[in-house]
Amino acid sequence: MSDMTSTALSETETQSAGGERRRRTGGRGGDRSRATGSTKYRNLVNQLARTELLDPQALDDIHDASLTVLEEIGIDVMLPEARAIMKAHGAEVTEGADRVRFDRGLILDMIASAPSEFTMHARNPERHVKIGGNNLVFAQIASAPFVADREGGRRAGNQEDFRKLVKLAQCYDVIHTTGGYPVEPVDIHASVRHLDCLSDMVKLTDKVFHCYSLGKQRNLDGIEIARIGRGISMEQMESEPSLFTIINSSSPLRLDGPMLQGIIEMSSRGQVVVMTPFTLAGAMAPVTVAGALVLQNAEALCGIAFTQMVKRGAPVVYGGFTSNVDMKTGAPAFGTPEYMKAVISGGQLARRYKLPYRTSNTNAANTLDAQAAYESAFSLWALTQGGGNFIMHSAGWTEGGLTASFEKFILDVDMLQMVAEFLTPLDVSQDALALDAVRDVGPGGHFFGTAHTLARYETAFYSPILSDWRNFETWTDAGRPTTYDHANRVFKEKLASYERPPIDPAVEEELDAFVAKRKEEGGVATDF
Amino acid sequence: MSDMTSTALSETETQSAGGERRRRTGGRGGDRSRATGSTKYRNLVNQLARTELLDPQALDDIHDASLTVLEEIGIDVMLPEARAIMKAHGAEVTEGADRVRFDRGLILDMIASAPSEFTMHARNPERHVKIGGNNLVFAQIASAPFVADREGGRRAGNQEDFRKLVKLAQCYDVIHTTGGYPVEPVDIHASVRHLDCLSDMVKLTDKVFHCYSLGKQRNLDGIEIARIGRGISMEQMESEPSLFTIINSSSPLRLDGPMLQGIIEMSSRGQVVVMTPFTLAGAMAPVTVAGALVLQNAEALCGIAFTQMVKRGAPVVYGGFTSNVDMKTGAPAFGTPEYMKAVISGGQLARRYKLPYRTSNTNAANTLDAQAAYESAFSLWALTQGGGNFIMHSAGWTEGGLTASFEKFILDVDMLQMVAEFLTPLDVSQDALALDAVRDVGPGGHFFGTAHTLARYETAFYSPILSDWRNFETWTDAGRPTTYDHANRVFKEKLASYERPPIDPAVEEELDAFVAKRKEEGGVATDF
């Protein structure tokens, strides 16, 4: 089988997914196949040829225009320490002014040292994730101020819901990392929130997590918590990226102090920066998708170059988050045709620079209706065909990111699993071609009870979490449940079945001690 | 701009869609742009590179296996007249037996004469549709036994709903043809149903339509009605395909009498046959997608070859309708990962034979919930990336085809328009790159009120029919409408605004006279 049909699953999992031979011969192989079934969605690989919307000339034009922006207009860099680093590397910095301009040669030289692929390390080695290349990693929703489920309605973020959402992220293998706080727990004081939340991330999951860049100390605490969680030295940590931070530019053309500080703390220690301008066409970016991409690319390249000024070879991800606004109201729109174009074009830009590509599973629906599904499905279409590597907000995002929805989380998990199944290779072995079965059944028969069918029917097809395929009468007798109803039931069932992943008691003790000490010290200064 | 970024819209429409220059200079150009706005979604072209799941070897293997099926197992051909034609062309026919076997050379020789592209002619020349190549044509739902809207619930098909659905097909340019009876109007006697329904198709729309192959006379009546509608001679009609019929094989491996008769009547007169096996993996086809594709391909090639035996060069479409069943219940499933793989692989097979490719926009939802949207969106993903040319059931199909839903029709129209917008080229002109606008706004500003934005904001982005992008508070004040609510409102508004397309009174008179005469003759014999 060539690359065109090769696997979306890891080597091990391909063998178990396609392991008809083992299953039919029974014995230990078959048992092992069942036992490892739950890990099927780890380590996804996307072997599809990438869809391209920009021809080479158009790609060059966007590239050139964005470098012209950095060279002629420049970026406001709101941290003296960052400007000093930039100046030391040859950027055009004027004493006392925020504006920094970058020669295009400098930008290109810097980004050339960023790695094309790297691994993010979790405390459970089976949860390490590869970033870049053909790898496809799904991160949970991040940073919603509100949380909702059907019974509780929409409410401000809080620790209880935060923990429930983090537990749900642990429950599904297709959620490869958390993505930040799935909802902002505002009932925890901001000075110590990061300590409680990141400690929870370590204890409630065994997956890679994110720390916010909201001041140097929060980054340092995050790095220490990740280090303790993995039970390794800082030296080892610096050579094994184990924590990531999303860096958003303040579009247009501004890098704020905490973001720059985050790059300095994370990149200098070899941790992962996901550099993501949020360029809404028609608002903080030009009204044309191409113009918004120029701005996205300028800001992304500037931030990525800065990571390399901080430390050559530091792991960094090219982030795109270009969408459009609703021109009637100014509201952000997501999962639109314009979003699809931006996602696919953004992938072309990232690949041009040989950088991993971050994008998102988005929608702007207010509830779990058809809109929530089609906007997300169109997002998944674009990010899959466009070669997204690291997908933020993969599950739970609704209302343009304002609300983390428990039901939407389940809907998204189901859709992500469908994408993963779509990416698995089509078995075209002689056995799968089924010529003998066709011969046996012959004209006018059916395949329900054939040996070929019986040997495969349990695992032949993806079994969705939510799709209700009962006939209309049975479905009516059941009270006509919608996807929303099913998702509401499933998230509660899944939460009830949650089990904490094992953790070394010594690690937990060290973690608790660190958090207690830092709380005693007052956590971090806040602006409130 | 290269092919990679070229247009999804016709030449004329690209100019009006991208006609910034005209709009800004105002005057007649601008007016004309607005006047032709409604035709934006006619003549869609899909310039995306096709996604491929089968490598050349796998494609060969499926091809070979399907030819082996035809050669060694054969097909039951349930019409003596058809067997005689096949025998005359060299197929292996045994006197008194249904089974016919076909040498692979015969099949390949026959299908080689089928055209790769052709035009289907409507009574309004602006509604002609190009089939094959990069053209993308959306046909409305066909053949549902039930119809539903929220107020009326699910009910048996009837003439009133039939007419409403046909009118809705006329209302939207993205619906390029009707696809058959959107719902079966069982309140019209079967002997004359085709006369009333096809007469309605001519009067209520100006688009191409379909006639069912349910006996020779129905085909003949359909051809005559299409001819009268176009106001042309039969000679002209025979050189200008103006009517299509869906031919389904009875999988596995059987071609029924009425279907074969349909091929004979339609192909001999140069009308369009869409040859579509309905190969549900695990039921009427092998449980493996590859096996189901082998069966699909065998049956499709057999039917297509037969069209060419009837008349060399007759227009024919390679149809694929492979999906899987729910192995728990045996119910058909649609819009699944397996469906996506079958749709994309089917496109590769059709292109291998240089034939236009028919596929479908499917789902198995019982209501207009998230499932209805994600299963359809995944179908649209596969059929777009897989190069579908002629898309049946594009709008209104729900519950696995059992029900034509008014609300789903609107949801689908919205999604089809989004696909069309996605396929439009990304404008990467210097103007669109917006370097001057970025310069004007500079760091820290916004683009809401810039000249660049103001000149474009009205037409910059697709304005969806259904997506509700109001903020949560405004949406709550409005009663928290879902997509279902919006679609329910929109279909009624749209129906109220329906206008009959103009028709030559002489044509209408001739049509009425023909229908009256045929009714007097008793229509067609029925089995009831």
C-alpha cells in the first residue's frame, strides 16, 4: 500500500484496527486487539494530499506583502526586554519607541531554525504527541468565560465545571491534550488560579497541557508544575518540550508585554509557543481574506522569529485564526466559507515555512442545533484537508468561544472520531475485495448472514456516539430524542465513569507541596 | 491566476462577484452586478484537486475484481429484449436463462464510447447544466415516500406537498435541477401520476427534470413532455439531452425489467441515464467498503455498457451509492466515515473511466438536529473533495431518504451555497492583499471604518440563510430560536415569494393537450 492509502492510526493501532487475520484466528492476538481498542484514536496521522487554494504566485504575494508589513510598517513591541533582544539580533529599534521594524532577511533567517516536527511530552509516555508533519493532534476547548449544559444553563466559569470538563478530556483518546482552561474558573482567585488549575491538569489527566502567558511568574510556575508532573529534572525538561502556551498578538500589529514575556520564559526553556494572531477580517484585520492572511502571516512570522531570537531551535507552531465578522452586526463568524479558505491557505503558509500548523474547530452557534454541527463540520473539513497539525478548541467550543458546552464536547468528540475514521486507510486486500463473498451470494441474494459478513460485522464500521439511526417509529416511541438529548445523556454517563489516571504518590506529594508553598507566598500579583 | 485558484462560478458571475471595480465606479456596471446577483450559484465549477484514497494499484484491483464479477459470475438481466441486445454485442447469453456474462474487453470497449461531458438542456437555456469535467450540479431530493414540516408532521406524500417542494427547487439557483418527485404524491393515481407530475415540472420550474423508468410508456410520455416543454422537434431533442432517468440495479447483480426498458427508451433517444447501484455494505453488498465498491463498479459498468450497446455515445453518468448499514440494527447509515470513503473512491473509479460522477448528499437523521447537519456536511465534504459532478438528493433528504423535509431543504440550500462560496476563488489581487489598508490603520487600530472595508463590506462575505450569529443575550430575547426554527420560517417565506417562471402559452397549451389526451387513454397500466 502506498502513502496515499496509508494509515491515520499509529503503527500498532493499524495492526489492531486492520487485524482481521488475528481476530479470525482468535487467541491472544484477538484479545490483545480488543484490549488495545481504546487507544485507537491516539497518534493520528493525516496522509491526505493537502488541498491548496493559493497557487505559488499567490502564496509568494502573501508572503512578500507580510514581510513588507514587518519591514515598512513594523510591529509595536510592548516590552523593553523584548525590544532589546530584537535589537541585539538586528531589528530596527528606536530608543523610547515601541515600534520595531524587521528586515525580511532577519525574519527568514530566524524562522529557518524552528523545528518542523517535535514531540510534546506528557507525564504518561503513551500520551506524548507529535507536532508537525502529517500528525494530527486535537486539543480541548480553551478559555471560555462561560460554561453550559442543558439543565444548568449558561453560567460563569467555575472550578467544579472546570474539573468536569478536564475529566471529560481525559475520558476520550481522541482528545490528545487539554488546550488551556476549558472554562475560566473565576471562583478561584486570579493570584492562585493557575496553581490550582495546572495542579488539576496533572492530577486529573495524564496528557500534555497548556499554561497561560499572563506574566513571567505564571509561566515559571507552569513550567515547574509540568516538570514535577513528569518527575524529571529541569535539564531534561528543557530538551523535552512538555508544556505549551498560546501567544496571541493584539491585531493589528501589536505584541503585548505578557505575551512577549511568555515567549521569553517558554522559548528560553525549550517549551512550546503556539504563535496565533487572531485576525478577524473586517474588524482587527482587512475585510478581504487575503488581506487578513497578510496580517496573520506578518504577526505570526514576527512572533515565531522572536522565539528563535530567544533560543535558536525552540519549538514553535505557526497559528492561524483568521475568520470573518458578520458585517451586519460586527459579530465574529466561524466555520464559514471564508474561514475554510483562511484555514486552508494558512496551512499552505505554514508548510511554506516548514512549520507545524495550528488551527481550530470553530462555530458561532448559541445552542446545540444544526448550526453548531455544520459550522464545526465545515471547520473540520478545512483543517483536515488543509493539513492542520495542532487543533485547538477541538471539543466543547460554542458561541464563538464564549461558552464551553458539555453537550457540544460530546458532539465534537463524535465528529473528531469520524474524522479519524475517515483518515484510516481503506482496506483493499483481496479479502476485503470480497470476490468470494460476491460469488457465494450471487445475484439476488443478500450479505447479512455470510461468513464474510459475520467475521467482520462487529468492527466493520464506526459506531457513532450520538447518531440515532433507529427507524422513525422506534425513534418516536423513544420520545424523539435529538442529538442534543443524546449528548446530554452521554456526557453525564461518561463523567460518572471517569477514573483518575494513576500517578506516582511522590509526584503528587511534591506537586501539592509546591502549590502550597506558592500559595503561601501569595501566588502571583494581580491587577485586580 | 492559475487553475488552482480559478473560479467556481461561471465567467459572467465571477465578474460580477469579484467586480469591485465596477461597483466602486458605480453606474450601469454596478446596477447590472446587482441585477444578476441571483444567478450567482448557477454553473458551479469545482477546481479543487481531487482527494484520492485509492492508490493506482488499489484502483486497478477494484477495477479488475469488478470485471471478474461480470465475466465469471455475471448479472441477472430480467428483460429478454435487453438480453437480445447484449447477445448481439457479444455477451454470453444462454437461451431461457436470465444470467448474462460479459467479457471484460466487451465492457471496456462499450464504456469507452460514453461521453465524458455533455449538457442537459432545460426549457430555459440559462438553466442548461453541464455534466462531467469540473462541473458541479445539485439536484433536489427525489422519491421520498413521506414529507414533513414541523407543523404538519410526517405524512404520506401528496400532490400539494409535491408542488410546494418543486416550487422551492425553482426558488434557489443553487438547486440546478429537480431530481425526480421530491416526494411521491400517492394521492394521484399511479396510472397518470407521471403525467401530472412531469407537467408540473415543466410549468412550475424552468429547470431540467427526471423521469422514472417504471415501464416503457412512462419513459415515452416523459420524453414527449420534455420535448413539448422545450418546444423543439424530437430530432433536436435526440441530439440535445433534456431529460434524465436514474437507473438502480437490484443489488446484488440484478437488472430489473423496467430499469432495462428505461435504458433502452432513454439511451436510444439520446437522453441521460444515471446508472446507480445502491450497494449498502453489509446488506446488499459485502460488509467491506472495498467489496461494496467492487459490486458497485461491476453493476455500474454493466449498466453503462448496456447504454452504449443501445446507442453508441448516449449520455450516461457513473453513479455511486455505497454506504454502510448500522450493524446493530441493519438500518442504512449515511454521511458516515465509510460513506465518505466510498464517495471519494467512487469518484476515482468514475474518473478512471472518464465518466461523469453522480453521488448524493445524505443523512439518516429523523429530525433537523445536529445529526442531520453533520451527516450532510460530511457527505458534502466527500462529494466536493471527491469530485462529484451530479449530486442527487442535494436538498431536503432526511431519514435516509424516507422523508422529504421542508426545513431540511432550506438547511441544505444554505450548506450548498456555502460549498459554492468555498469553491469561489480567493481574490489575491494587490487590492485584496490590502497592504495600503494595513498601512493606513497601523498597529493598534481597527478596520471597521476604513475606506477599504466600506467599499467591500456589503459583499465581502457569504451571508447565510440560517446561521444565527446574534449574541447570546439578543438571541435569548428573541426566544432562543434554533436552526430548525429559522428553517421553518424561511421555507414558508420563500414559498410565499415563489413566482412561476414564464412559459410560452403555445407550449403550455400543447402540454395540457398532451396530458389530457394521455389521461383519456387511461395513462399507463399499473400493477395495482
